[in-house]
Amino acid sequence: MMQLLINEITPNWKPFQKSLIPLQGEKPCVHIFMLPLTDLVNDTAYLTSLLSTEEQARAKRYIRVEDSKRFIICRAILKLLLSQITNRPIKDIVIQKTANHKPYVAATDFKFNVTHTTTYGLIAISKSEVGIDVEFIDESYDYQSVLNRVFKGEDLNEIQESSTPLSTFFKFWTRKEAIVKATGKGIDDSMVTIPVKNGNHRTDNIFISEQIKKLCVNSFKVGNNHVGSMAYASFRGKEPTISESIINDLTVLKVD
């Protein structure tokens, strides 16, 4: 049985500084990094140079150039952040995946997760399990066609009764995504049973990890037309604080 504590927050996005990464101190912290992708696209050549041969080959396999650039920006900045946090050379930041496709870096207790749309990337890094998702609130999306397949009960009612049902749909969807990414479980038909409305829930859903007893789930606005959610576990019994940074300039992140 897992406890889910779900609410909304208003991030205080600060320009990125190395001093704003309080991850290695005594107090546990979950840090969210927001990447406005259009601000970083001119750095693609430099960021590509930070990727491994395998990662560069993966970038070339994308059919659309825009998708390749988004992968390069998010992956390289993730590696830059992990390099600084772990005090390792960037060449030693080798991102692997578990059997459930959850990314990790060997020989470190830092956890991380990445998500992006065409406009924004989000990176979450913590010493506890963490998952993050962002979605563009697409006014043309026919959410009614999938509503009953992904929500039920009180969650379904809240969307239907909301004054902004489309926004509520995407907010609730990002919560489900963040939860399953934090637990490392895959998506299947049982995802519909995960409760995601604001409040304190207990669930024995199959997505829930036996190792995680409680997840905090926070939703927040990203720009004017995006919504994001992050799910994170406690660390050694302590609730992490949350710190938010925006990275739209690589000056303080670049390495020689």
C-alpha cells in the first residue's frame, strides 16, 4: 500500500547558478530545471560534443531535425548537471536503463528524470526516486475520446465538472505519468486506477513499487500553456525540499 500526497505548487524559477544545487548537503532536495528549448537551440553544436558516440548516433536516427535537437539539448544538459553534482568528468556520466527502462547512472545514489514538449524541457534530480512529466495544453486535442479509458471515479468527475476540463485533464495526466516514471513501472490498462486528484490517497495499484511507501506529487504551470507534474519519494525518512531553476544560458554550465 502506498500513500500519495497530491497538490499544486507555484515554482519560483530562478536563473541557474551552481550554488542553487543543494543536493549534496544534509537536507534532501529535489531540484527541477526548466529548459526553454528555443533559447538553447543555438548551443546544439556544443552540446552534441558532450554526448557519447552512441548518444550522437541516437540523435542522428531521429527523422525530424527538431526532435534530434530536443534530445541533444536535454541529454547533454542532464549530463552537465550530473557531472557537476557528482564531481565526475562528463565522459564518466554514462546513462543506462533498468529492465523497466528507468534511467540511471551507475555508482551514484542520485536519481533523475527528463521530459519535454516541443517548447520546454524539464529535468528533475534528487537522491530519492523521482518522475516528471510536462504536457502542452492543446486546445485541439479531443480529450473526451480517451477520458473514460484513463480516468474513473472522483478523478473523472472532477474533470467533467471543472470549469477548465481540458487543463484539468492534462494536469491529471501528467500526475499519472510522473507517478509511473518515479516507480519505474510501465504503462498499461491498470494506470486508470491511480488516483490523482488533490489530497491524500492510499493505493495498492500494481504500478506501486514495494520499495516506495509514499510519494509526493506536485503539479505546476510551465509557461502560459503547459502543465507539469513531479512525483518524488522521501529520502531516509525525510521530506525533500524543492528548488527550481531555469536554464536559458549555458555560460555557467559549460565545461572546457
